[in-house]
Amino acid sequence: MTMTRANRDLPAEGRFEGSDHLYPIRVYFEDTDLTGAVYHANYLRFLERARSDMLRTAGIGQRAAFEAGEGAYAVTEVTIRYRRPARLEDDLIVTSRLMDIRAASCVIHQRVMRNGDVLTEAEVTVAFVSPDGRPRRQPRAWIEIFERLCADRTDKGA
């Protein structure tokens, strides 16, 4: 396959399938530990990339909101369960699904999968905080985007 400059310079991008956001990740040597399995802390990096891409793909401008002094998301809680290891050169998919929307926070369920098998599962709570670190209501336009994503899930009986 011949790579053109245009597609070679682009980072990995996820996509929505209904209310689920799917984000591709390939395991590289730097992601693994001595045994060749993905080091446990690196799953948090995978999850973060997928959440950030989910927001960007949904139309949420995190950087613009931060630069305008509105605030940013901060992770306030993570519950993670490791089921099976990912290994060097594995092609993974991180699925992210918005589970709960509150005035100043969201709960996102995420899975790291290989060929349909769940390797790692996490529930992540993020809070929208002002530049001084205090909880703040999320922008209304963002909540509307999240509500549409949840409606997509509800409409499909999930």
C-alpha cells in the first residue's frame, strides 16, 4: 500500500457507531513491560486518547473552551478491571459510551478490546472545572450533544 503525505500525517481517528465511539490503537514496544504485555498504567493513556477523540468527534471543542477561560475536564474517578493482557503489535479498539450526564460531570464506560474480546473495562467520571479548579456547569451546547448520544443508545434499546 502506498501512503500519501495526506494520510501519513494524520493521527488515528475514531468514529461513532450509534452512541458508541470506537478508537483504534496499535500496541508498540514502548507500551509493554518486561513480559511483552501492555503495562497496566498505559491502559489509562489508551482510555484518555479515546475519550479525547470521542469529544472531538462529537463536536466538543475542549481546547477552545480552555483557551476562552471556560474550563476543562478533569478525571475525578476511575474504576478499572484488567481481564486479559494486550501484547506487542496487537490492534485494539477502545469503545467509549456516555452513561450519565450531570450538571458538572459525566460518566463514561470504556472497553479495550481485541477481536471482540474485552481485555480491560473502565468506568471514568470526568468533571468540568473552571480555570481555578472548581466544579462548574458544563457548557449547555455540550450537554445537548451528550443527550443526543444517550438518546441514540436509548432509541436502539441499549
